[in-house]
Amino acid sequence: MLWNWTTIDACFLSPSWRITSQGVMAATCIGVILLAMLLEFCRRLGKEYDAFLTRQFQRQAAAQGPALAAKGCGGSTEPVQPTITFRATVLQQFIRALIHAVTYGGAYIVMLLVMYFNGFIFICVVIGSGLGKFLCDWLVVRIEIDSLRPDRAPAGIDDSTVCCG
């Protein structure tokens, strides 16, 4: 396998995907860009679905929290940090696994396309992944207003031994 810029007579993934003209190569390049963008979309979809489940669990915990606090700690003198554990249902876990499998499969197809060492295909994968990241994975950060108060220590720096200490 050598780096190449072959367009006519190149073949990708199967004998039926043979490049017979410049138009077919252009369509292949557009398809590869869209495939890489779809891969970034699937990655984002997995993150968003997990965030959705987390918000759903947090709402359930908020609804159950007062009832658990009313039960008390049972007379223990040591401070206890109560926890509530949630697990995804079978359907939720199946959806998570399906999104992961589609993402993983798409990533392997993109990897196989890049392994043809065709310069045009490589450039299209880079363009598609960049466009996909730009369009599908826009960074949004939410900061709690209470954490901005000067009398409150930032999260993660409460202990002097956090780093090297």
C-alpha cells in the first residue's frame, strides 16, 4: 500500500465500488465527507442520550430525596453521605449499545477507507470530521451561579492534597 492520488480505476471496500469517472470520484468524495460527518453526529448523539438519562435520573432523585431525608440516619453519630443508585433499563441500555455499535461500525468503515492511502479520500475524511465536529459538537458549558461566589472554593480544590500535596 502506497500513498496515491488515483481517481480513475480506484476501488474502495468492494469490487462494486469502482471509480469509473471523475464524477463517480466526486460523488465518492462527497459521500466520504458525509460519512465522516455522520460519525461525528453519532458520537454527539451518544453523549446527548447519556446526558438525557442523567437528567432523568436527577429528576427522579430530586423527587425521592425528601422522602429519604425524612427517614433520617438511624441514630448514627458519623456523618453519612446518602446515595441513590440508578441503572439504565434494558431498553435504555439497548439504545445506548445501538448508538455505540453504529458509531463503532462507522468509525471502522472510515478507517478502512483511509487505509487505501488515497490522498483525496484522506482529505475528505479530514474535511468531514472537521465539519461534523463544527456542526454537531458545539461546546456549551453551564456554570452554577453559586459556584462564582468569592467565599466559595471552586469544586475539586476543597482539599489541599488535590495535587502534589
